[in-house]
Amino acid sequence: MDIIVGVHEDLMLVQAVRELALEDFKGPGKPEHKSQEKFVWLREMASKLWLDTGDVKAADKVWSPELEGLTTNNTLVNQVVQTGAMDGLVVYASRKIKQARPDITLNDLVIELAFLINAKIALSLVQKFGARVSVELHPSLASDIPRSMAFARRYYEINPEYFFIKTPISPAGFVITRMLSQEGIAVNFTLGFSARQNYLAARFSKPRFVNVFFGRLNQMVEENGLGSPENVGEKAALASDEMVKNFRSSMLEISTQQIAASMHSGRQIATLAGVDVLTMPPKIAQEYLDLQIDRNDLIQRNWRDLEVNLNHERGIEADALSQLWEIGPQFVSFVEDAVRHAHQVETGDDLVELSRKHHVALFHDWSAEDRQKVQKKGKIPNVADWPGAPIDDLMTIAAIESFAKDQVELDSRIERLIAFE
């Protein structure tokens, strides 16, 4: 596929922003923190441990040698930005960027500054902890293949050893991630909610990591009155973890690892011990450390053994939720067809068309009005408002729109700061 060269690939602009990002960066740190026995237990079960934050001070409170990564996202970065911590950088960098590209539009300038802020926060985490950091693309790029590729490559060039590039699941996202993976760029394919989404991702796109935001699944079941939230998200995460491990053991070209994301309690960390990667907010990490447990309480659980109790009077079909953890032969046939004809799947629309050819309901047709309605409700949608929409795709769209809302707030602060520059 030909990549369109635009303002964000202008060599002078790219170099200027890269230099701004790396200005004052002293390289990966070597922190001295004491070991945490309960984290050691998780490492013994082959779980990598990450923190889910962009806040250096919050991370420092629970850091230990057993931790090796951090994840940021548009919401977490916005939380840092709204404190005013990046205001000086925005004004200073705005002038530098306009010197490199005097004709840059306000919209493009804001996108460049948002990219720079993400990179700066990530580099501050690398410098403090010597850890790998996942950096997220601007939500407006979720369906824009050329610009997603451009910004992903730029993140990678800033710090190829320590940056993982987060791309959101979307029809185009599967194509973007496949292309980046083929270039050797490590992708954290984010905002996944089901084993089947991650089956397609691992088999077709081959990212370094896939996710199940399992805590939001539990929250969705509870807030929609669909039954007991217990085990719903955990079942999906464990099923996806088993699937990617089976891929790794049977297919040499697949090295995808599973991330259990959206932790809501310390107890959930213990429940999911053994999943490839556990990423947790600092507060939840501390909750886990405070649990009254011993080593024998941590066991590798099987998703098939976890029971879920649904309230069928609310009209939710068992099959609607079982798609979060079960992968049927019809879905496998669709994925294998996508792999066989990958060279013809150049856009998100190509992938959607192929899924419909196989009668696989994976992608809902979301209009602009639909997305605005989802965004207004927040990251936990009202399932009854979207009959026929797959639960996993609905949750993914809600997550993307939630990030988009936070990004608008971040972008608006940038605009206010540079209004009179």
C-alpha cells in the first residue's frame, strides 16, 4: 500500500519534534527499589508486571525490581496535562515547531504537540524506571492507515528499544497493526474485550501484545443489570491468554502475548496470576500487596472452570456473552481466509467485507451519530441501546470514544495555551 506523504512526515518537522522529545532525556534509569515478595510470586508464574499510569510519583510508590513496564493512554496522559505540568513545554515547543514548518495549520500543530506530550511523558518514565512504556496514538487516527503508520514509525524512531506502540482495535487497526508488525515495530494492540478479537489479531496482525480490558466487562454486566459481574471479564482474559499461548507453541511466526488490563481490585491480580502480562494502576498494585495471601493462593486458573451467572430476564442471550471467550469454527474459517488473502486486505473495509462474507458478526456499522451517542454515555455503554451490536465491538467503540473525549479535553488545553503565540 502506498503511504501518502503529508505534513506529519515532513522531514524538518519530524526532526524538530524528535529533538524536542529527546531534549534533556538522559537515557534509561536504574532505580533502586526493594523487592516485593508478592510480586516475586507472580513472576514465578511467568507473569510480566506493568503499571498502568503516566504519573511518575504514583508509580514510584509501588515500584520494585519485579516490574518491567508501564502503559499510558489518552486518559492517563490527559490527567497529567490537566495538572499544568506540560504547559511550559507546549508553549516552547509550539514556537519550535512553527519555525520548522511555518505554514502548519492549528489542527496539525495541536496533533504534533499532543504527540510530543505523549513521547515526553513516556520518556520520563523510561528515564526514571528503565522500563518499557506503551505509547498511544491519537484517537482520531483509529481508521486512518497512512497517518497511523507515520506516527507509529515516529514513536518507534524516538526510542525503538523502550517504546511499544499502542494501536486501537478497529477494522483499520488490524491492517495497521499487521503492517507495523511486518516492519518489526512492537505493537501493543489495545482496547480488546474478547478472545475472538485477539484470535484475529494474533493470527492476522501478529502484534507483540493483545489486551482484554476485563474489569470494564465486569462493570458492563453490573451496570446493565445483566447478572453477576463476577468472573465475566476474568473468563474472557483467561480464554484469550490460553489461545495466544497455544499459538506461540504451535506457530513459530506468532509471538503475541496477552495483557490483562483494566484492573479494578488487588484480588483480581491474584485471580489472573499466570497471564502473560498483568498491567495495574498503582493503587490496585498496592491493594494486591496488602492482601492477606500466601504463595499457595496463587494458582493458574482455567477459564472453563469459571462460572458466570446471567440475568436472562434482561433479554441478553447467553451466546452474546459467550462470544467473549468462545471461538467457533465459523470464526476460525473467517480468520484463516483473512490470513490466506492478507495481501488483498488493504483497508478496514476489506476486512469488514470478508467477515460478512463468512457471516461473522464482529464489526458493527457505526455511524457518526452512533459514535456520538456512545461517547455521551461513557466507557460503559447501555447494551439495550444497541441491539444486534456485538458486545466486544460495542465495548471497544465505547473505549475509543471515551479516549477521544479525553483527547478533546487535552487538545483544547493545548489550543488555549498557544492561542496567542
